[in-house]
Amino acid sequence: MSETADQSSRRPVLAVAVLAVVLVVIAVIVGMLMTNPGPGGTAVPSSELTETPAATTGPSGSDTPDDEGGDMTPGSTFGAFLPESMGGEEAIDELGDRIAVVAKRNNKTVEELSDLLLRDRSAQISPEGFIVYKDSFDNAE
């Protein structure tokens, strides 16, 4: 009779374990659905977060205002402004008219960006048009 007693005491424990596993699986599925609801939902696939180079490098000839545009999240198709990171007058000269796009990308005016590049030798523009800072140990004593 002890064998029957052992089986009956294991059943509630087994049922609780199965219920816990089912709840965890349901929670994972709901979490996945909330982060990416798919077609008709509000989440945007990461492949749609990047702009094409034409959309970021100047006017497209459309009648849309300059303040309308896509996300400015870097991606593989984001476009290149410079062949390598540059700073100072060299970066300003190389960017030419595109400095306005780079300034906007970094939430700065052209004047603010130009001043930063001329004032701070560690400030540079990356090939993708973002402000980066080059660390150097030249001033170490």
C-alpha cells in the first residue's frame, strides 16, 4: 500500500511542475508577440530602420519638407560621407555642402558642428557622418 501512497503524493508535485512549465512557455510566447506583433502591429522590423544613402545625402526632388525623414539609425545601407574619420578643417572641406546633412544627423547646426571640429582636435566625423572622438595619449606626461 505504500507504493500507492507514494504515487498519490507525487501527482500534485508533478501537476504543479507541468503547470509551471506551461506558464513559462505561455509567458515567453506572449513576450515575443508583444515585442514584434507582425503584420498589422506597431513594431517595425530592424531592416526598415535604415535609410538609403539617397535619402540622407541631399534633396530628393520631392515636395516633402526637410524635417520629414526616416530614422537616423546607422545600418549597412546608411551611406558614406567620408572615406575615413576626419576632423578639423579637413573634415569641413571634404564634406562640402553635405555638412548640413551631417550636422542635422548629429542634432547640431552647421555652425555648431564647424565650431566643434575646429575647436576640439579629438572630435571627428566618421565615414557614416557621426561625431566620434579620437582618444590620444599625445598630451600624457
